Amino acid sequence: MTIVNKEFPKDFLWGSSISAYQAEGAVLEDGKLLSVADLSTRKEGCCDNSISSDFYHHYKEDIQMLKEMGAKAFRFSLSWPRILPDGEHVNPAGIQFYHKVLDELEQSGIEPIATLYHYDLPLALHMRYGGWKSRKTILAFQIFTKRCFQEFGTRIKKFLTINEPDILFMYGGHGLDLDGTEEFKRNKLIMNHHFALAHAQAVQLCHEMIPNAMIGPVFGYVPVYPKTSNPRDVMAAKDLCDVQNTFFQELFLNGRYMERIVMQYEKDGIALPDIREGDMELLKNSKSDFVALNYYKSDTAAYCTPDTPPADFCRPGYYQVCINESLQRTAWGWDIDPIGIRYMLRDVYDRYHLPLIIAENGMAAYEEVKENRIDDTYRIEYLSRHLIQCRQAIQEGVELIGYCNWSFLDLLSTGHGFEKRYGLVYIDQNNESSGSLKRIAKQSYYWYQNLIRCNGGNL
Ligand code: BG6
């Protein structure tokens, strides 16, 4: 067998990402109602999410900047509470908004990649059914996805179902539910099962309604390395990796519960998923066309003695997360690990043999404008080191069809509002919500423009 020295494929989807609740603003405009995510970001000391990056009013300007950057793809999310504000009745203005976004993308020759659920469960459904704890929310999601496929199916050919069910499960709370953490922890397997069913129904519906479209899940994969070569640490890393990655991939992609892990949760007092007749068949028979992966960092784990007090990311007798001395970290303590992205791509490709797309990858920083410039050389370094590893994964045989950095615009981070910036485009906005919303291309925007122009050839 000959190893082909492949570069990025000619039709590689160079793209950039945002999500609705983090970028659109206009939380209560033109018929939109609140989502649970809108409430969880409405925190003291955080930017007013009814403004955020104001993509809702700036979409033309923003897509023009995407076009000038040379983007081939744009990953955004369709806001459920904008399209079906009360979870039942269609809001024509919401549908219209996304048609206008799609018009701009079409005119710019940019392929839309649309996420169906990026944490924004309509608050009305949370109040009515208790959110994802109830099977009624699965049905409500089916009504929403059907409407999206009917409306946008001729225009969008790549759909992503649910953003990071794994991260929601591990880190908890928002996007899943508004209840306190204890209540959330007790019910998380139930909610995750409902997520998986909602995903599976969306896959089947998409295949029936738009046979020429592709649909798949989005995982937030965090590779786990052992702290040392001591077999106890190696096993600890495997345990954590199975719990935070493989468990979800097996469920969403193979329709299989890893029983060992379910038993662990049962021992911890977590309610078992309510698996009804037909559920596992549905999960098994809904075959994704591709897999989207979000990658930011890796974790490192060591064995943890049984007498250690339990804590987040520490399971006594199994693993605890620890510092990786060989890696540097972002200002928020996330390990910077470019090789981890290749590790992830190879691992997922080897196990599922599906085309892959990076739906998020990026580095946050505190940033200021100096003389009308943002010199984010650290971001250029971060992105290029990760892309070099993506290229190597392609050379090693992984079918990687695209890469979208997170994020195109500065937007609300999940926990730190506007002080944690990821964008290629700076937005004059802050946690006091007093910014002018002016857009300024950062140096990373120009770097990416150049890279796209030569199809990654200058890496
Ligand atoms: C991903 C999410 O987990 O990470 C995004 O899909 C999020 O919505 C991103 O913004 C970065 O996380 P954070 O917490 O820094 O905003």
C-alpha cells in the first residue's frame, strides 16, 4: 500500500463558527422568546445577551467580512426559540431571518453548516415539560427539526444535531436544564438518553426529507493522557476518556450503552435512563453521515486512591485530573495541545470510519484594540499549530472534510461574557454592554484569509 502525501483536499471546507444565543442578541425581538441559555448568560457582570455581538442586525456586514476572508463554510445555529418561540407555533419573522442569512451566504458562495441545537431550549418547554427530563421535549424537538428541514432543506446540505451532549453532561447545567446542580446530576443520564433519541430522530427525518443532505452529531472531544507510564495512571486515563468521550460516541454513533459506565453511575445514585421499547433500535438504525468535533484542549489523569474525597473530575479508586507539565495553558487554564487534535481525529476516524469536520477549535484571550489593530499572534500560532496536525491526520488517512475555527466573531463565552474573546473579528463590546459594536478584523483574520487563499499550502 502506498502512502499518499496528501495536502488539504481541493474542496476542503475552510470555515468559521458562531452559535445563535452567543452572537445574535435580539433576544426578544421580532417574536423571539427566551431560551434557557438566554437566562443562564443573563448574569451580573456579563454582557447583556439581548445585544451580545448583535449578529441579528449586523449579519450582512458580518457575512461580507466572511466572504472577504474567503470562507468556504459558515457554521451557525438555527435558534429554536426564534423559529418556534413557545415551542409550538411558528414565528414567520424567525424563519425569514434565517432565509436572509442564507441569501447572503448563497450570494457569497459560502456553504451553510447549521446546528439544530446549541443549548437554546425554549424556556416555554422548560416550564411546560421540565425540559430534557421529559420525553415530550423530544417530540417538540422533532417538530422543530421537521420545520427546519421543510423550510431550509433546499438550501442547507449539512446539518449538525446537538452541540456537545458530552460536555453538557460532564460540566452540567445550562442548555440542558435550569434546575440546581443536585437535581441536574441525578437526572443527567435520563436527559442524555433523551438527547440521543432526539438526535436519532433528527437523523432519520433528515434522511427521509432531504436525502441529499448530510447530518451528524457534534462532540466536544477532550483526549486524556496518563500522568506517568505507571499502569494505574494509564488505566485512570482510559477510565476518564471512556467516561467523557467514548460513552457518548458509542451511544450516538453505534446505539450502544457502555454498561460498565452506566453501572458506575447507578452506584453513584444517578437515575438510570428510561429505555423504552424501540429506543435502542432507533439509536442503532439512525446512521450519521459525518461527525463534527470540537477541540480545545486535552486532559491528563492520574490514579486516585479510594480514600480521596470525591470531587469534580476525581473519581476515588479510578482517576483524578491533574496538571500536564509539558503543556502551556491559556489564561483560563486550558491546556494548549495541538497534537491532541490529531490524536482525536485518528481515534474517531479509526473507530467509526465516517468523514469528520472540525466544528470548533480556538483560543480565548483578553484583548484590546491598540491603534485600531488587534495583534493576536498567540491565536495565529495556536490555529496554525493545530492545522498542521490536521494536515498530518489527513496524510495519515483521516477523511477530514473541513475545519471551522471558533469563533468568527467575538461573542458571549459560556461563562465569562465578552472578556473571553475567541474571534477572528473583534467586536467593540464589553461586559458593561457599552460597546459601539464596531467590527475590526484581527491579525488572525488576515492570516486565515491568506491561508484559505493557498488552501493551507503556507502552513
Ligand atoms: C464549546 C461550545 O464547548 O466551547 C461553545 O460549543 C463555547 O458554545 C466554546 O463557547 C468555548 O467555551 P467557553 O466556555 O470558553 O465559551
